[in-house]
Amino acid sequence: MNAATEINLYIDVLFLINFTMNFMILSIVRRGLRFRLMRWRMILGAGLGSAWAVFAAAFPYLPLWLEMAITYGAVSALMVMTAFSLKNPRDIGRAVGALYVAAVVMSGVINALYQHTKAGYYIEQILGGNSRGAIPLYRLILLAAATYFGIRYLLWRIPGMLKGKSNFYEVTMHYRGKEKKVTALLDTGNRLYEPVSRRPVHVVTYEAVRELCEIVTEVVYIPYESVGKSGGMMPGIFLDQMEVRQGDESKVIERPLVAVCKRPLSENGGYQMLLHEE
């Protein structure tokens, strides 16, 4: 007589764990491929992937090959298309590939923790609904956060270390047939956005754009906060185009929004622009 095996599936816990992992993986992909940050779309993309995981676990009737094809094909593509608003097949393919790489790295870390620590036992207790034997929630959050930020830090540091890159770029600004070249610093702490459209905002000195933008017809005022100042407003200008170059690599940004700062950005005048982290 074969004894039936009973499995208790806690859908809310399964969804939460998958959602957290999906969101972290999508965030790593966004950082690596420098996609525009749209949190609500990333939340929606992570939610779609988590909903499919719950559905597949609750209704395990599909053939394995079909479930794998849907998971690693259709669902993965739908997640990146939703999270990053992608339509170009090439961009979708790159994002899906990056999603696989990020997932493999995260899985490797989790597997190592599972094999060499008690994390696997604690996670099994959580999924089984045994709150007494499970790891405290705050420890699980700290563990996941440490893994996530560790990978993000490596993603930020390693390419520059391997290629000998610095954070300085040559930027050519274009406006109404004129152009101006400046030295820019990639400011990883610059999270300035225009409040309505949520467009990333670069910061440039008044001296750098004075001759380039002698007459402007459209000005956007951007609120900001800085050390020693609770808040303020900077005028912003939509340039026609901006080319960001470092060595042999270059990127063209259409209609970038730059905020004009009257004060110098560096003490020695080494750079005249702060590039947004995106």
C-alpha cells in the first residue's frame, strides 16, 4: 500500500518569497543594463513572475517541458518587457539573458547558503508554516538584503576594475545647432528626477551652458535638497541631444534634461557636469 504524501502549500509565503527574489533580480538587471528606473513597473514585473510561480506550484498538471518553456521563455520575456517598458526584440533578448545571469548568480549564493548554513532548513520551516522553527523574519530580510547589495556592489565595481575605467566622461551637448563639450563626473549619488515625468536629471554649471543656451523657450523647475539646505529649485533645460563618451565607448541620449547650477561643481574646475546614475 502506497502512503499518500500530503504537502501544505502556503501561497502567500510562496508569492512573497518569489516576489522578493524577482524584484531583486530585476533590480540587478536594471543596474547592469542601465535601464530607466520605474519602480511601479518593476513591482508589476516581479508580481507577474511570482503569480506564475504560484500558479505552477498550485496546479502541477502541465508537462515539465511546457512548464519550463513558459517559465524561461514567455514569462521571463513578459517580466522584462513589463519592468523596463521594452519593445525592441534585441533589447528584450539582452534583458532576458541578463535576467538568467542574475538568477544564476543569486541561485549560486542561495545554494551555498543552503548547503553550508542553516538557511535551507529555516526556509523549509517557513514554507511549511512552522514559525517556531523558522528563522526570524528580520534575519531573513537582512540575509536577502546583504546578498542583493553585495551583488550590486560587485556589478558596479568589477567592470571598472577590469577595464581600468574612471567615473569621468566627455560629454558633448547639442542645442539648436550649437554644441559644447564638457567633462562630466558620473555621480552614483545623483538620484534627481523631474517630479512629473520622473525623467532623470543631469546637473551642469551655468558657465558651461551660458553660450550654448543663450535663448531658451522651455524651462522646467526642479526641486532638490542638499546638505545644509532643506530644499530649493533649479531651472532645467531640455537639450536636443547629449553624447556621453569614454574611450571608444559612447552613448547618445535624446532630449536629456539638465539642471543648471550657478555654483561650480568641483573646487578645481575638473568637471562641469554631474551625470545621473542611470
